[in-house]
Amino acid sequence: MKINKLPVRTFNHIGLNEVTLDYDPGTYEDINFSENGVLNLSGRRDASVKIDVKENESLSVIMNYDAQGTLNVNTEVNIAKNGKLKLIQIDSSQEGNRLVNEVSANVAEDADLNLIQILPGRGDVYTGAVAELNGNRSKCNMDVAYLTRKTQTTDMNYVANHRGKETLSDILANGVLKDEGKKNFRATIDFKTGCAGSKGEENEHALLLSEGVINGSIPLILCTEEDVEGAHGCQIGSLSEETLFYFNSRGIDKSEAEKIISYGNFSRLIREIEDDEIREATDRKVLEVL
Amino acid sequence: MKEKTYVEDIDRSLYDFRNEDKDSFRLEEGLTEEIVLKISEEKNDPDWVRDLRLESLRMYNQLGLPDWGPSLADLDMNHISTYVRKNAKLADNWDDVPAEVKDTFEKLGIPQAERKSLAGVGAQYDSELVYHNMKEDVAKQGVVYTDIESALRSEYADMVKEHMMKLLKPSDHKFLALHGAVWSGGSFVYVPKGVKVEVPLQSYFRLNAKGAGQFEHTLIIVDEGADLHFIEGCSAPKYNVANLHVGSVELFVGKNARLRYSTIENWSKNIYNLNSKRALVEEGGKIEWVTGSFGSHISYLYPMSILKGRGAKTEFTGISFANEGQNLDTGAKVVQLAPETSSVMSTKSISKGGGVCTFRSFVKIGKDAVNSKSAVSCESLMLDSKSRSDTIPAMDIRTPYADIGHEAQIGKISDEAVFYLMSRGLSEEEAKTLIVSGFADNVTKELPLEYAIEMNNLIRLEMKGSIG
């Protein structure tokens, strides 16, 4: 099965148009979770999760994954007019798990989606999100922190479709690759005709720590509307001389500096977890693997 | 809501004039083994070239159309003649060129540019070169600038055989296979070790015949420590049937050598421009691409630099301007294989009147490319909401010891900037044209003055008619 497809294909030889996986998408348990709180998914509990946010409602949902082997999760989000959803997805799975995680969201007028994904290198991860910014002044923020280590693959695909007027999107991925980790980051801002006054931004920072890593990046901006502003930027490489000098001058060596920077990627998002127990557990897990 | 007025007709008479297809030898339309063998016979190919053509045809029939990029479904090879030759011999004096052909190139300003600012000129009309000449003092330096067919029969025959279609292989994609099967014309340049050619060489390609293809092959070898600026120009009159351009450019840049390859592409808007360009750069060498893409109905064009030697460099500076009926899919590719290599891409694109511009790029930093750098920057300007602009950059990084940066922006002309210029007496159209010309200055400042003026004229032509 092909997932994480780019909305517009490019050169086939670079292998970033999509990813092909052998998994059966037909055995999902339906879960409706339209409430504040924590949804724990573990074992082989493949799930189709539905989250509906009513008009003027604000929800904060944590999806905490603790699986062994494989876990496949599809999440459908509908946010009604002036609704707000903070959705935090955490991969707390056992070492070596394979996670396939897809989110699709419809965001109505003046509604707001804040999607946070914390992926601390538990195993292979195939994750993505498509936000349909249908309503005028709708917003989405997709913020990801990842660690890819050993021989793991982290394969990502984030898409913001701007349809309403004056819509906003912000996609940000901060990550670290080490050992023989392989990562693909796809991000697309698509300004559709009629989305006048919209703005979108996508950014990526990838810190490469080992000689065996493979980093793929493809940030797209698609546009059929004149009155928009779109931007993307990325920085890929190891710590700069200036950064290392800064740490060295404070008695911190290269290895420790790399840990501090890597931890910084996660801690910014971990702070967003409102559940004390999960926040502390996630923090511990991140420190463990770093 | 602002209202816009569009003046549909743009005066392109500078490029759109055409000659009758008389006194010409023209092969029937289509692509068969018989046609390929006829071309080979017509050109008196050496055996290896004939074999290359047949092998390429076999690959063409095996390979599929790309499943990305603009649709090529309307391109029907059964309605394209792959070889059209004027009944004239290759001349080294404009007076020996048939009058209407000479007149064509004079209207395009080629002989005048040769006299003023070029070290040599090649002029191709349909499938064959009609004029080729180089200044004596440059020839005395040992520089070779000739048509490929003459090179194949000269002391440089082995050099051509060693390099031709080795960097761009017929198996790479369907249209390189097509090129391998029916190529004709183009230039061969060799700059010996340490020779610096002070003024540029230029080849100009004119596709005059209706429903025809042009398949020239450019092969340039710049030896160790040498330096060359090569300019490529192209245009065609507009017909109501498809014309096809599938040229190939192979560039070999030696140790510590430098090659600047500049292109102002202004094909007519019925042309499918499916061109391939690739450079191989040795230690300390540098390839500089300067590209302005204004013409064609559909373009696929991504000049590729392979940085093979330590410290090799590439710079790509490009602009695309797509207007009504155009889908220009352009960009660049870089493969950095050695330590301390560097690449810089800076591109601009402008979409107007329903035109589609796509910037598509690929940067690969190999395992051995330690201490290498790459910076890619692209800016896109949308002049209306009938048009489309896409940015599709890809990166594949396989060493932690490299510094990779990428940035892109898309937007419209600032209302404040237009208002400011109008408050100083410019009309809205003049203000927008000035802003777009400024937006394109990354390319114009890299071109020789005459070509910068031509490019600004093209921008002015394309901007004519957008009154907000």
C-alpha cells in the first residue's frame, strides 16, 4: 500500500513521491473521542479515531501510543466554526515498534488546529497529516519533533490545503538523525484559487550526527492564488562551528552539546503536554534515548 | 475587488516571422527505424553513431512518458518531422548563406553580435548548421569550435566518440533516447589546457519548419585551467501545430577550469522544449549556468551539475516567465560527490495570464562530500489568480559534514511598491514592469550587456497588457 504521497509528483529516481508499505488497512477499531483527555492506544489495537470539535468548543486531546510490533492509527478531525483543537500524538511504543499514523482534518471558519507530534525514536514511523483549511480565517499549526536512530525510518508527510480566505498554516519539523537512521520529510502548502489573503510557512531543521544517516527533504509550495504569502526554509547539517564554540566556552563538549540541542527539540513540545504523568514519562523516555 | 484589463495580443514580430519551407530536404513525419537510418545515411554517420541511433530508438520504444510534470499527451511523434535541411552548405561567411536564412539571423541580430562582442558563432537553421565561424586569434590559441558533424571527421573524432552521449545516456529518459536516435547539428567546442577565451562563443538555434523537431547536440570540453563563456540562443516562429525541441548539452569542465553556460530561450509558444543539459566538473573546476526561459508551450529543463572532483563548484542562476498557454517546468539538479564541493542555486519565476511556472530541483550530497555546502533559493511572483506557480525542491543528504540551506518564497507584487512608483509619475503598467525587471536582476546582471537588454525587452513584452 502506498502512503505519504506527495500531492504533486517529482523525479521518480529520488524516491520521495510516496512510500510503499505492506500493511492491511482493513482491520481498524472505530473510536470516537470527542472529549478532553488521553486516548491510550497499545498492542495491536489498530484504530480509526474520530474527533469532532463543536462550534465555539475547545478540546485538548492526547493520543498516547504504547505498542509492541505494529500500530496503525487513522485520525479524522472535524473542527466546527470557531472551534479549537490541540492534538498531541506521542509515540511511547516499545523499542522496534512500527507506527503508521495518519491524520486528516477539516477546519471550519475561524477554527484552529494545533497538531503536535512527538516521535522519540522508538521504531519505524510513517506519519502524516492533511489539513483542509476550508473556512475563512481557519488555521493550522503542525509541529513535530523526531529522533531517528539505529536503522530506523521516519517518513513524514504534512499538507496544508488553503481553501478559505485569510487562512494560516505553519509547519515545523525539528529532528535529529543518528547511527544509520533514515528520514524523509515532505511538507506541502497548497494555496488554492480563492484563498486570498492566506499565509503559509514551512520550516525544517535536521541535525545529522552520524556518517550513516540518510536525510530526504521535500518542502513544496503550490499556488493558484495571487494574493498570498508562502515561504519555506530548511537547515540541514551538523552543529556549526559557532554553536560548538559557544558550548565549548561554557565547558560543554561536542557530544553533550548535541544532546542538549536534541533534547531542546523535544522539550519545547513536551511542555505542551498537560497530563503530568504522560509529560514526565515522555520526558524520561526522550532523555533515555538521547 | 480590483479589476484587471488584459491586452491579449503581444507583439512578438521580432521572433515570429517565418520563411516558406522551400529549397529544403524534409523527411516524412514519424519515428521509425527506416527514418532513423535515412538520417544516418543523409549525414554519412560513422558506424558507431549509426549503432547509437538504432540502440537509442530501441530504448525510445521501451521507455514511458514521465508520470510527473506537464502532460505530454498531445505530443504526437507521428506528426513531427525529425529532419529538415535547407539545401545549403555550411558556410563560414554570411555572404555564402542563402539570402532568406541570412535575413533571418540578421533580424535576430546574430551577425551584428558576432562583429561586436563574440569570439565565434554557430547558427543552426532547422536540423543543420548553416554558418559556423570563429575569430582567427581565438583559433590560434588552439580553441576548436565547429559543428559536431565536422568534428566527427576531424582529428577530434576520437574525443567526440569518447564523450558524446556518455554524460547524457539514451537510457536516462525517453526524450534522451529520442535525441540519441535522431540528433542532428549542434556544436563541438574544445578549449585546450590553460587557454582563457576572453569573449564568449555563441550558438543560435532557429527552428523554422512547421511541424518539425530540432535535435542539436552540444559538446563542450574545457580542459585543465581553461576558461570559456558559451552563449546559447533559440527562437522559432509560431505555428498552430506542435513543434519539438529535444537538444542535448554535455559539458566537461576540467581541473581548475571554468565554464559559464548562458541561455536565453525564447521558443515560440507552440513548442515542446524537452531539453537535457549536464555538466561533469573535476577538481577545483566550476560550472556557472545562467538561464532565462521565456518561450515554449511546455518546457522540461533541469540542467544538472555533477561535482566529481574535490572543491568543484556550481552556480545556477535562472528565471522563468510563463504567460498564457505556457507550462514551464524548470529548475536544476546537483550531485555533489567529492569533499569541499559547493552549489548555489538562485531562481526566480513569474506567472501571468494563466501561465504555469514550476521550479523543480534536486540536490544530492553523497557520503564522500564532506565539508560541502549547498544553498538553494527560489522566489516566485504571481501576477494574477488565473496563473499557477509551484515550487518542488528535493534534497538527499548522506553526510553529516555538510551545510545545507534552502529557502523559498511566493507572493505578489507589493501594492505599496506600485503605489510608490505611481506617485512618482509612472503608470501602473510601467511600475509593475519596473518591479518585475528588478525581480529578474539576478539573471540580467549575470548576462553580457546585449543579452541583458534582450532579456529586459522580453520581460517588457510579456508584461505588456497587465493593467490593474
